[in-house]
Amino acid sequence: MFIEIAAQINFLNSDEGGKNVPFGQGLSPKLVFKTSTKEYFTEFNIEDSKIIFPGEQLKLELKIKGEPCIFIHKGASFDLFEGENTIGSGTIMEIL
């Protein structure tokens, strides 16, 4: 099961501990809501030709795998992790 959302996301630049290189489709970081410690796996919906650079802020659609229903609401905040590193943060704009 998964839930699809649209979120405003701020990807950290490498000076802030984020990724060092641009990325595109295939990014699948862990997501942790600010009100929880449970980790969820995600899958970003990024156009094949789109390249995202560290430090960018943009609205993206993503799938949250699992059943995080109690945390899902417009305005909910979350952090994105690759391993132990925080690579970004976001806010849910819309549940799709």
C-alpha cells in the first residue's frame, strides 16, 4: 500500500549536509514526519529528463510506502534521509 502526495520540498546543499551531486528519477529516501520517529520509504515521481540540484526548493509528487495515515494531512512536515544524512525537508501541500 502507498499514499501519493504533493509536497513542497527543500533539498539541502552539500554545505548543509545534503547530497553532493544532482539527481533525478530513482531517488528513494526515507521519510520521517516531524511528529513521529517511524521511517517510511518513498518513491519520487520525477520526469525522466528532470535534474534536481542540491539546494533546490520545488513542489514534487511522491509515494509514501506503508500506512502513515495518522500523520498524513495538509501542512504536515517531514524530513528526508539517505542513510543517517538529512538531505531535505518538506511540507505536504496536497493528498492525491
